[in-house]
Amino acid sequence: MKRLLFLITPLLIFTLLFSACSPTEKDNFESTLAYFQIDFIKSDFEMTESTSDKADYVRAYKVSVTEKERKKLIEHFKSFENGEFVKIPNAQNNFDILCDSLIKDFGSYKAVSEGYFALYNTISDKLQPKLNFDTLANFDFDFYRALIFDVDTNTLYIYDYSAT
């Protein structure tokens, strides 16, 4: 019995250390939110993962936010409005450009009639300021993160895409 315990103990220690060092999907979700300077979302999320042969990393998250989180999100977005976060439908044409990329990279997107969206460029490591037709036309949609907030349904969508 002691011998069996002696053999199993290192394996258990290794497993515990490895699992403690590996990021969980919740860690990945929170990290992705942090790129958009959001650290107050505590609601559970749904995640989808793509097996696209055109991408190294493809994740999409969907969060039904609480009323308290909704108020904080809207305050946050308004503080950056017409800068990093753009209001829908005011910028519907620009939003349509993003949606075309989401359809190509994720297979679908959720139509939003009222809300906010933002883009994060993973190459330059910053939120894309002044989202307009020119900046979107030159945006690198091979390495990006996108955030869409649907005000009507209190749903937050986060997309993370890295091409091969």
C-alpha cells in the first residue's frame, strides 16, 4: 500500500501543478474582456470554439448580463463613444463591415439593431480608435477581437480570432 501511494503521489502533485498553471476557459474569457477594459462582468458565459483550418485560435463568447452589469456597460461605452466604442445604429455601415468578417470567420453573428461595438487589434495591441469606413477598410481582420453589446436583449458577444 505504501508503495502504491509512493508511486501515485508524484503523479497527483504533477497533475495539481499542471492544472494550477493552465488557464481555464474562464481565465481566457476574463482576459479577452480585459482587452476592452471591462472587469466587472461576473455573469456566466457560453463559449463556442471553431475548428477552422484557416485559424489558429477562434473563440466566441455570449453573456447574458444582469441589469447592474448592463448599466455599467452602457456607462463604460458612453465614456468612449465615438472613439473606441461605436453606437449602433449610428454607425450601421461600419458595423456591417465587421459583421461580414464575423460571418466569414465564425459562420454567423447576431443581428443587433441597437447597441455598441468595438474592435481590438491584436497585432498593435490596442483598441481601434475612431472606427469609421477608412479605419475598418484598413483593419487587419486576420488578428482581432470584437465586442458587440445588444442593448435590446442585454447580451454581450465577444469574438477572438487569430488566423494561421
